[in-house]
Amino acid sequence: MKETRIFAAPVEVRGESDEKTATITGYGAVFGEEYEVMGFTESVAPSAFAKSLKERNDLAVVWSHDADRVLGTRDSGSARFETDDHGLRYEADLDLVDPDGLSAYRKIATGKVRQSSFSFEVVRDEWEERDDGPPHRTLKEVRLWEASPVLWGANPATEVDIQRAARSLADATDRDADELAAAIERGELPTSTPASVEAVSADASTETPADAPPSGAPVATSPPEPTRKYIPGV
């Protein structure tokens, strides 16, 4: 299923605009920053988007993950994606004749919307057990769908594929996937796992993502929280 993460990375208007176009730029994801996701911590590896950026032209920038409010597409040349040392960077050339483009421009230019997000499916991840905190998951490869300017940036996890995460963690730790799914949904994963290795690459749980975002899978939502930085032992 399609998941989303929101980062407190700014989106802003770049350069000068004219009566018909304006360009926005932002970071849909930040590499290496740890954040809390329903009882475990997570981070995005620099390798996560490499395959999507190399192979896919159907990437888009949309408003707040709404596919009916398209701000730019890679295929049309009105959106651009790249990675740098900081994270996944995107640009979109807004059509100010389009009400959606004009609305997005005004909200970003006036500072009402300042954060960014991306939607994706997990292809490959890695779990690490930690003695002083909950399990940590690194997103090693994802299938990118789009990046979005969004209002809320305090809580990075807005939609989580609970079953996918539970299966992956079960493969890495020899635990029951159903029990893990229930614990993730409650946000009550134990602070350590019975895995005998420090880090396990979840190759066994690697899945081939669908050609289109599936529907009907369990989705957990959580409201914005005041902080998003994981501090071990706290």
C-alpha cells in the first residue's frame, strides 16, 4: 500500500514569478534523520529513491497528496526530482492560471504552508535492534509516487502500512507477524527484540510494488505531535 511521511523541511518559492508561472522547491524527504513511527523509529537511506529517479517519468508534485490537484509532472517537464546530501529535492513550475497552482503559490509565498511530504511503497528495508530503545527501521529502497507541500510537518508518520512493517520485522527477528502488527498498531513495540544480530537486511521481505497504489489495506493515522526527534533512552 501507499505510505506517506512528512518532514519539517521547508518548501518555498524560488526566484521571481510572473503573471503565469512560479517555481516552488522543497525537500520531500531528509536523509538520516530518525523519527518515531508507531512504536519504532525510522530513517530514510540516501539509496532509497535511486531506482525510482532513474526509471520513472510518472512522478508528480501534487497538493497535500491529492492526485486531483496536480502542480507539476516529471513527464511534462513541469516537475523535477533529484537527491543531494540533504535529501530528496523537488521543484514544480506552478501554472498560476490554474486555480490549484495559484492557490498553492499564495499559501507557500505567504508562509501558510511550509512543510513537505512524499508518498511511496517500501521495496527493501532493514531492521536494527537497540538495547536502549525500540527497533529501528531504515528504508533502503522505496517506489516513489509523488512529493507534496503539506500543512503539518511536526509528525513524520501520517500513513503507515502496518502489515508490511510487521512482516518485515517478523522476518528479521523470528517473531509472530500478527502479534507485531497488533503491537505496532498500539504503538507498544518492546524496546528490544529477540534477534541475535544487530542489523538484519530484510531481503526475505522484499516485495514487488504494484503498478498503481493499492486500496483497502489497513492504514493508521496519527495527528501532529510537538516533536519528531528520537532520543535514545527517553
